[in-house]
Amino acid sequence: MKGKEPTLRGILAANLKEHRKMLGLSQEKLAEMADLSWQTVNSIECHRTWVSEKTLENLADALKIDAFQLLLPIINTIPKAINSGEAVKKLVKIKRTFDDSFNKIVNLIK
């Protein structure tokens, strides 16, 4: 059975929160940049309120994206920001996998 399709309000809430976090912004800072109250940003992120076209544009401008991007159900495709420690761990894992594969090929040739 398929999961319940997200509502437009839910998509907006998730996208707003994800974009805000990717930029390292608090709700308060985003609200200030978008000329809104932090309560408004919180209400949008918590699915409690909908937005006017002007509010949507203000939020998108503050996030430096197009307004339509906040309404597209693609939140799972946005890459998560990682810190340098996590990046090094991932690169080491990739290198080990590559080295193992390379060594297997060399052993086949011998």
C-alpha cells in the first residue's frame, strides 16, 4: 500500500525547513530576512498556516531560490550538507572500496 501523498502545505513546510537548515539559518533569521515574524515561519514549517503569494516570494528571495521550488515535492532529492569530518570519512570509505576493487583486478591479472 502506498503512503499518503503529501499535501501542498506539507511540501511547503518540509521544503522551507530543509532550505533554511541547508543555509544554516534559524527561523528567527529567516523571518528577519523575509520581513516576517518568526512565529509566521514557525507556523508555516509546522503546517499550521498557508502563505500569500507575497510571503512565498519573500521567503524564496531570502533563501535565494525561485518560489516554485518551495512547492515541488522533491525534498528527498536535496543533498544534505555534511561537515568536513563526515566528508573525510565518506572519502576514505570510497578510497578503500576502490583500492579493494583495484587489488582484486591486479590479482586476477597476475
